[in-house]
Amino acid sequence: MTKAESLRRFNLERYLILSLGFTADEAAALRRISLTLRRWHELECGTDGGVIERNESTGKPYWLTDFGRRSPVADREAGALRRLQKIMEGRPLSYFVQTDPRGAALYILRPGDVPDGLSVESCYTRGVCVY
């Protein structure tokens, strides 16, 4: 980790704790959730070894290799979203999960970040990016 990355991570955790009212453990958990979701979205898009697909009828995820072989995988996305929901309940904040793997997966939205008449999808970057 470079000095710049360390400083950026420190400032993110400091903002989550001091400005948004999360505990240090919750701030660390939010970062892990964001990293987990980002990796999951990368695997949904596919890698050199295969891709994650969901069974449309059951909702269970499977790893599909380049050779057409399917095997069940743990649903890390559902677990991360459950942990996120538990951390966020009872707070005036909301969140947005961005499924494009080229950036951060989690944004925390404060009241007023989404102007009236606009959808969250069009202005989620006004929130706090958790990376």
C-alpha cells in the first residue's frame, strides 16, 4: 500500500466515523462489503476462467467455466447485502450498489444528496464512495 492509498483509506474511515456516525468496526465492515461486492460484480462480468451466473428459477449462483462445466458457489453478494442492510438500518442514510466493476461498488447517500425529481441512479456519485 502506498502512502497515498493509506492516506485515502484513513480519510474515508475518518469521514465515515466522524461525519456519518458509524463506529470504527462498521466503517471497516462497509469497506469489506464494498470490496466483496466489487469482486462479485467482476466475476459476474466474467474472467479468463469463467463467469458467475444465477439460476433464474432458484436464484442460486453457479460458476460456469469456459468449458461449459457448472458448479455451485457461495452467494457472497447476498451475504454482503444482508450485512450492509443490518449496518444501515435505523439510520437516516441510504445506500446505492453500483454493479459496474470498474469502480467502487458502494455509495452512502446522505439526506439531500438526491435532489427531488431525480433518481438515485442518475446522481449516486454525490454520495460518499466507499472503496
